[in-house]
Amino acid sequence: MADPMADITIKAAYGSVVEDEGLLFIGFAEGEDEEEGYVLFRQLVEGGPIWFEVNDETFGAEAAIA
């Protein structure tokens, strides 16, 4: 049976952790330009599912993340 956990490596120039209105945001970016790559994680402060957003087209391919 395949391992349900995936390893992700993030290489970024900038990182940020922000708590706002009961949510925890953790973001990483290649640079300051909006067109540069970024990864954003969001979760309720008290826990729960993790929402994940990435603007890298590598992850946009069908079945890119199993």
C-alpha cells in the first residue's frame, strides 16, 4: 500500500507566519514580485484541515499531487 503522506520541499527567499481572524497563514515566496512562485498554507488556529495553495504550474498538472 502506498504511503498516504507526500514529501514537499519548499525553497523560498521569503517566509511569513500571520494570525488573522482565527486563521493561521504560513506563506513562502521566491521574491517580492506577484508573478514569482509562492506557497500558502492556511488553517484554523484551533486546528482542523489544512488549506494549501501554490501558483507553480508544476502542481497544476493532472494527478501531479497524489
